Amino acid sequence: MLTVSVISAEATVFEGQANSVVAPAFDGEVGILTGHAPMITALGQGTLRVEQSGDTLRFSVAGGFLQVVDNQVRVVTERASINR
């Protein structure tokens, strides 16, 4: 299980557990599963997908970075809004 935080300049948009994360990196999409190697990447603009037990949350993000360390995924972005 992953612990995910999505943080924008204005507020923390999401904090919770997830099975997987797919993020719009600057050069294409990156997928994160439990046990992923530590990494950091710059984000582009697009849709961040957070899968939780069959339900997928979608966020529009633009810029910033994604960090993975010890099954913790931190997304720090200039703009983030949840897509309903």
C-alpha cells in the first residue's frame, strides 16, 4: 500500500492510502506501485490518477515534482484540483 500526499501552493488537496499512482511526468506518464525504487521527477501538466481499491481519483496538476521514498508518494505541484 502507498501513502499519497498531493500538495498545491494553496493547500493539501489529498492525503490517503492508494494501490497505485499514475502521474504526468515532464516526459510522459510514470506509474508507481508498492515497492517502487526511490525516485524524484519533474511533473508536466495533465491528470494524476490515484487508485484506491477499485476507485480512481483524478486530479488536474500543472508543474512541480513527484517524490517516491519507502512507499510514500509526495506530489508537490503549482496547481491541483480534483476532477469530479
